[in-house]
Amino acid sequence: MSLEESLSAVEQLIDKVTAALLAADPSSLEQHSVALRDAAAQFARVLEQSAAQRLPLPAAAQKRVVAIGDMLVVQRENLARLSGVTDRQVAGLLPPSNAASTYGDGLSTRAAKPGVARIYRSAG
């Protein structure tokens, strides 16, 4: 695979990951993220081969690599925002796990004190 082909593949997959993030489509996001990781690894191998042959990276390709880095920063920020939204949604649906239970924590190994339940005690 040539440098241009591998760079184009990375760019196309970044666009697909961005679209999946905007659509909040987890299956598409996972599929395209895995493909992006593989394409990035392939691009890194092509760059290593070029460096081993002492071929310089063209200026246009350098600009594209910088643009890819900028897009990845934006995607990381979007993933962090999406994760925060998901955490808030889960917290709204499920009670916090550290809330005190109504009848005790259930972790005590000693027997409860005999006597009247708190709800039947007088206020005075």
C-alpha cells in the first residue's frame, strides 16, 4: 500500500468515526474505530518503510498528518463529552450504589439490638 493510499484510508475512516459520534451510533462507532486503528497502524508501517528508504515525507502529506492529529483531538473531546452524558443518564436511571439502605447496610455480622423499631418510638 502506498503512502497516499494509507493516508487517504485514515482520513476516510476519521470522517466515518466523526459521523458515528455525531449520530451517537455505538455499533457503527465501534466498527469504524477498529478500522481506523488498523488503518493508522498500516499508515505507521508505510511511514517506517519510507523512513528506512530515506524518502522524505512530502509537505502536502505533512499538512494532512497535522490535520489528522487535530481531528483526533476533537474526537477525543467528543468522546469525553459523550461519556459524561452517558454517565449522567445512567445516574438518572439507577440509584447511586453508596446510598444507605432502608433496613441497614446488610454487611453487619453481629445481630441487631433487640427492641422497638425506630419508626415506633415516640418523638419525646
